[in-house]
Amino acid sequence: MIKNSTIKETAKNLGINICGITDVKKLSVERERLLLRKEKGNWPQPFTNENIDELTNLALHLENIESTIVIGLNYNNLSSANRFLSAYITKEDYHFVLEEKMKLLVHEISNKTGRVLKKNKNYKIYVDTAPFLERAVAEKAGVGFIGKNSMLINPQYGSSIFLGEILIDIKIEADKPLDIDCGQCRKCLINCEGGALKAPYYLDVNSCISYLTQKKGMLSFAERKLIGSHIWGCDKCQKICPYNNISTDISKKSIDPALEYFDKDLEYFLTLDRKNPPEELKDTAVMWRGSRILVRNAIIAAVNLDKREYFSLIKEKLSDNSPIIRFYAVWALSELDYNRAETFLKKQLNIEKDTRITDEIRIILQGGN
Ligand code: SF4
Ligand code: SF4
């Protein structure tokens, strides 16, 4: 047995900004909501595990589980982020930073309880990979409340927090959920950049810019336009949230240096050596989908910002070994400066082997773009 307050004090000493504890009762309200959404064919998002039992029952994930400890680490101040990358892209991949903190916390718990705690037997650690409803568990643990933008919001730190969970076989007194919500505010719904927040707590991923920047493969013309200047993620529904604006000063003071913003611009991504990305980029969470998608999004952003000065840089991409990149380069050149692009597109038509690209060039040359 270990006290709730001891865990929190220990977490605080390890530089963990927020810590909450919950029991292992099923998430029955969320279960009903998910069943209804499944019935209506309105599943929350494509990345989510679709097993409703696993999503709403923590006991299925660790034998003898007694408690779940949820931690929150504050990342950068949203207002300092640039227009190209979401503020959660930090200098070091937050997954490792959180995992390290949670391992240390488990180590301390082991010392304080005098028990040897074995991974996967006595405890499990999750960062983003949780097969259960992470935000609902965090809400239950009193770490924050789920806002109408679907983000977990802590009254002190806003939604600029990374979440991690420790499932453990030690009984710890549970915290209560916070008695707080969005009230009458609808700012995120009104200002959603992609028009994806169709109703409170309802995010349509197909028009969410954050999702589109991570979607692999070919994006439709409408999707390319929707992406705007975003190379990775979109923070509009968070930036506009009063809870994030209140937390500005606190955020600055409490940032772990590893979680400072990875501040790179459009040119950085347009000139990226995809085969040999710089080490600093490899350290970030932005690489989880690979470097090609970053270059693709940078090309799209250059078009949407009408950055004609990058015409030559993009022209070099016509010889990229990825047909996806060549496809977007063809489209981008014609969008940026059709007259200048025409000669290069005709040359490309003669050497290009990929029919998706030759088809696209023909459409462009016929004025059908
Ligand atoms: S991330 Fe952007 S597009 Fe997606 S819900 Fe938020 S504001 Fe809308
Ligand atoms: S902007 Fe308003 S409605 Fe949206 S999450 Fe924040 S407080 Fe809630």
C-alpha cells in the first residue's frame, strides 16, 4: 500500500507537472457512447482500436491491476509555435521523455513499497499507444476534463500536455474527476480551421488538418487546399481555447528543456535530405510517419502560401525516387507558375514511368488542373 499523496509528491520531485490516480472500474458511460457511434457508423477516428471491451476496461490490459496512475507533462507555450509545425513537436520525442519519467516513478514506488515491480507483470507503461481510452482515463483520474475540441484540458496547464499511464497492481486511493467543463464557450467550434469540429466533442477526422498532415498516400485537391501552411499538425482549436491562454505564463516556467519547441520553417523541410535526415529531426516525434510525408506537406504548404521563390527547389524534386514526391512536385510547379513549369512538365512526360504522374501532367497540360 502506498498513499496517493506520496505518489504525487514523488511525481512532482521527478518534474512531472500533473499526476492523478484512478481505479480500474469500467468506463461504462464511454462504452455506451462508443456502442452508439459504432451502430451509427460514426467511429471516432481511424487510429483507434475498435475493440470496445479493450477500450473501456483497463482490467483487460494487466492481470491483477489495482490502479492507474496518469501523468501529464507540460510542453511548450502554444503562442511561441510557428505556423508550420504543431506545438507538440518538441526537440526530443516526448514518448521517450514520458517513458523515462514513468520508469523513474515506478522505481521510486518499488523502493517505497519494498516490492520488486516487474514490467508487464506488475505494471505496464503507455504513451500514446494505450489500447484503452486514454483521455477518458485521464479525466477519471482528475488530470483534466475533455473539452468540446476533444482535447484533455487541465485548468492550470491547458491542453499543452502529454499524457502517460502506468497500470499497476498496487491499490492506491483514487482521485475524483474535476467538476469543471467548457460552460457556454464554443470558440474552438467556431474557429476550427478545417471545419472538422462538427459539434461539441465530435471531430470529423476527414476534414481535420492535423489528421490530413499525417495521412499517407495521395491527397485530393480539396485536402491539399485544406492543409494550408501546415506541415505537421494544427493547433487552432487549442490556441483559441481560453484555458491555453490562461496557462501561457505557467507553461513557460515549467517546460522540461527536452520538450521545448522544434522550431523549423518551410525551407528546412523543402531541402530535407529524405534518405539521410538530420539527427535533430530523427530525435523528434515528427518522424514517425517517415520523412516523405514531411516533404510532401512542405510542397503543399509552399503552393498554398504561393511561395514562388521555391520553384527551383521544388523542380529538383522531379527526380526524387519517390513517385509521391514527383507527383506533388508536378502539381506544385504548375500551381506556382504554369508558364515556367510547362517546359519542365513536357520533359518529365517523356521520362516519367509512373502512370499516375504522366496522367497528372497530361491533365495539367490540357488545362484541366
Ligand atoms: S486540429 Fe485544426 S482542423 Fe483539426 S479540429 Fe483542431 S482546428 Fe480543426
Ligand atoms: S475553446 Fe471553449 S469550448 Fe473549446 S475546448 Fe476550449 S473552453 Fe471548451
